[in-house]
Amino acid sequence: MAANHQILKAFGANLRHFRNEKGLSQRDLYALCNIDNAEISRMENGEVNVTLNTLAQLAEALDIPAYMLLKQ
């Protein structure tokens, strides 16, 4: 479980980084990919696993390759 927690934290940090880099609020990201901003907050805090579909939606909205959200 410790490795899983580290992956979730890294994903969340990457998501926040790229969202901020694009100058987007969580609400803006919601508007782009229709993922509730409360859920985006939980993702950024490493509290929730995401599906591959969600990963693809977020990457497309941020205009980055999906693997960038998974880098540790």
C-alpha cells in the first residue's frame, strides 16, 4: 500500500503542477473535462485512484501526454 500511496501523491502533485502551469483553477479544469472540482481536489491530494479514461481526459484538457501525470 505504501507504493500505491506514493503514486497517488505523485499523480496529484503532477496534476496540480500542470494545472497551475496552464493558469487553470480546479473549476476551469472541471469545465474542460467535466470532472467535478471536488473530485479534482481529491485527486490532487492523492486521495483517489483515477481510471484510465479519467487520466486521458485530464491529459487532453491539460494538453500534455498522459504519462506526464504519472511521473514520480
